[in-house]
Amino acid sequence: MPYEVRGVIARGEGREVSVENVLVPDPGPGEAVVAVQACGVCHTDLHYREGGISDDFPFLLGHEAAGVVEAVGEGVTGIEPGDFVILNWRAVCGQCRACLRGRPWYCFATHNATQKMTLEDGTELSPALGIGAFLGHTLVAAGQCTKVSPEAPAAVAGLLGCGVMAGLGAALNTGAVTRGDSVAVIGCGGVGDAAVLGAQLAGASTIIAIDVDDRKLAWARDFGATHTVNSRENDPVDAVRDLTGGFGADVVIDAVGRPETYRQAFYARDLAGTVVLVGVPTPEMKLELPLLDVFGRGGALKSSWYGDCLPSRDFPMLIDLYLQGRLPLDKFVTETIGLDDVEESFAKMGRGEVLRSVVVL
């Protein structure tokens, strides 16, 4: 029998979300149904609501989630009912050219559930990032479930499902920050502050947080920033150079994803330094840089997909660090809310009042 649960639906560009009844089928081969316990409200959900990702409405929002496996379909191994899991939106296939090269974090054929969740009238829903977790139960590919310690609160664990992992991974995986490095992070929302935390965890000696909002800069200091720069008041490139002996930072992470912030990141890095783009641009954005500068400054220009994480490797390790008191993931949770409060959480996000609102079910 299908599960009938309430879920947050986006029906059209610019329209407020609604909470409606959703039918979730029993899991088929390779699938799992997860009883969602908590799901963070991410900017990506807002992009879906606004039609910034696709126009395949209606969308079932929510993807940054943790919960307990309720049922599994035929052929599923590695998880079973009762397991506490974090949902991930890049379930690696194990067979594509990236996986076969030993780089599964670049998997080119990630998979989702085959069956569709629907509204009561049979309308098929497009789940955000192949998950759709603003509801009591969701249907996913079994590979989207990563088992972790059940001692971690779901409201904290679920954050690794998207934004916090993206920031941590931008520093730890893509940027390969190591002890003694200087790091600058542009944009100090949830992803940027996670990048600050990742740099601190890796042993960076100088961590420079850059934003236009003093409140966000205060948050960044709480996550380990050694210096802060309000870029409304100071040129961030000059500030980073001043704080790094005139050279620039070893790694600069752009957690905003706009042409102007990327240029700042490019020129704020040291010669042979690394730029990491983790903020997601919109399709119409264009970047222009002198090709001679790209050549002459050397180093690496990288984009970070999901923090270049491998969920099976990274999620359990990071949860263990949290449980040991070494990774303060709970600081990202600004508030816990219900399904009916998601629309207001989008407004709070736009006003910069929260790092993460988390829906608790």
C-alpha cells in the first residue's frame, strides 16, 4: 500500500509553496522508502520554487535530510529497515568512466528512484535533487541512503546532505586545504561558513571571511575565521593581500557564485594558488578575465560539485567527528520549524536571518 503523507509542493514560478497530500509508492527494485525525521531548508529549494533550475512543475521540495529506512525493494544491499541514514543526491553508479577511474565523487551517472511520487489526482511530482524530503516519507534510490551513527540528531545529520557538505568539501576535498595554509572565503552563509569550518578543521593558519553583512561575519568568526572583511567597506582583494603579507591566499573559495565575486577570488589568491567555485551561478551569468592573467598567475581554477564528496566515505567520518565534539554542526541550525513554515523560512533566508531552518517531522 502506498504511503499517504503531507508534503511541500511548488506549483509554479514565483508562487508560494503549499502543503498537500502526497502518495509515496512501496519501494521497487533498488529503491528504499525513508521515514524523514528532519530536512534543512536550502537555497536550492528556493531556486526550484522560482523555476531557476527547471520548469518541470510541480516540484516536491526538500533534499537536505536524515531519517530511518522504512522499507527496501528487491535487490537492495547495504541498508535495511531501521537504519539511520543521511540522504544524498549523488548516488554513485560504480560503472561510469569516473567511477572506474577511481574518482566516484565525479560520477557521471548518478541515479534516483525509478517510480514517481504523486499527488492524490495522479499528478507526478519532480522531487528536488531526486529526493523530495519535505514530507513524512520519501522514495529514493537505495544508493541515496548513507548509513551513519543514530546517536546524531537528525536535524544536525541531515545538513550534510547538501549545503554544509558542499562548504566543508570545498575546503577539504576540492581546495585540499592543509595545515599552515591561508584561506579566504567569499560569502558567509551556510555554505561559506561550512567552508570556514572545513579550513579550520584542516589546520589553516589564516582564515579570512568576506561578506557584506556584519552579522554573517560574526557567524564566520564563530566557525573559525581569524579575520573578517566587510566588502561594502573595504576592497576584498586588497584586504586579503594585506592579511597575507602582500601575496594573496593559498586557497580562495567563492561561496556566492557571481562574476564579480569570482573575479575577486581570482585576484585575491597567491601565485599558483587555488580558486574554488562552490556558489552556483545562474545560466545567464558570464565571466571575462584577461587570458594572460589566467596564464601568468598559474595555479588551479576549480568548481566544487557537492564538495566533491563521496557520501559513503565522508558522511560517517564527519558524523563521528561531530559526536566527538570536534565538528560543531549544531551551530548551523538557527531554528526548527514545521512543514507549514517553509515559505516563511524562504523569506528569512532572503533577509539573511538564518544559517539553516530545519523542518522537523
